[in-house]
Amino acid sequence: MKITKHNKVWFIAALVFSVLSVGTLAQTSQNVTINVPQSLYLDCTASAAINFTIGKAQIEGTQPFQIGTWSCNVDALTQYRLNSTLTTTTTNITNADATDFSTGCVSASGGNSGANAPSCASGTALTGSDPNTRRGTGGNTASTSGADLSGTVSLNISDWDVNALPGSYTGVITYSVTDTTP
């Protein structure tokens, strides 16, 4: 077959078409929707109720004295802070109120390391402004079993006046975790 100018054009056109056919892109799409209904989870169920009886040792001893412990696990997708406050429910003891109670953070572990690592805060009050009631802080705990924070609950009875027996104080400590993402 004799190659003519006309045949060259067809040959080049066929070659270009075959190259384009091989390189054709087929595609489809898939929708992805991720819902995050909650970014913080707090579990303090490991902390038992405190039922303490004041005895001679506590009246004579150093104030404040320990009456119980607390522990909380935080699972977070954000930076967070853990606070606790005490609300008085009932008491028949003069001068007894939530300011007589304090709680310190003793241990912070688990979670991620570095800037996301949990740490104890210096506040010990169960009333007042946020820094005073802050138990700890931390960050994202994804891929871990969460951050574990724990501490003690203490009482100072030096101002109490028990004028009716049996004397009693009942209150509720509330633990809360707050998103602090800047």
C-alpha cells in the first residue's frame, strides 16, 4: 500500500484516538457524612458516695482531714477542663456549708502525651470561681481509653457548732467537663 498524504492523516487521527481511548477516566462518587453528637464524655461512677462519721480523732486532729476520694475518666475530642462543685442539701449544724469542704487532684494519667496529656489543676475549693473549682485539664484522647483523674475530698470542721444531735450534713458534689477549645 502506498502511503499518501491522505493515509498519513487517517493514521495519525487513529493513533490519537486510540491513545485517548486508553487514557479515558471513569469515576463515581460516594457521599460521606460523619456526625459527632457529643465531643466530651465524663464517667465518675467509680467514685463511691461519702458517708463519714466524725469521731474524737477528727475533732482533735489537724484540719482539714480526708473524708473520701474521687475519680473520673474523660474521653474527649477537644481540649477540656474538669471542675467539681458542692451544693449543700441539708444540715442542722451551725456554720456548716460547702466552703468547709475541699478536694484536691492527686493523679492524672492516661490519654495522649504532650500537649494533650491530662494534668491536675491547683484549685481545691468546691465553691467559687472556675479556677478554684478546677480539678484538671487535658486534650484529645482519641485512640486511648481516656484520661483518668483522681483525688481526695477533705473537710474542715473548726467552725462547726453542733447544737442539735444527731448532727448531720448532706451535700452533692457535681463533676463537670467543659470544652475549652480556643
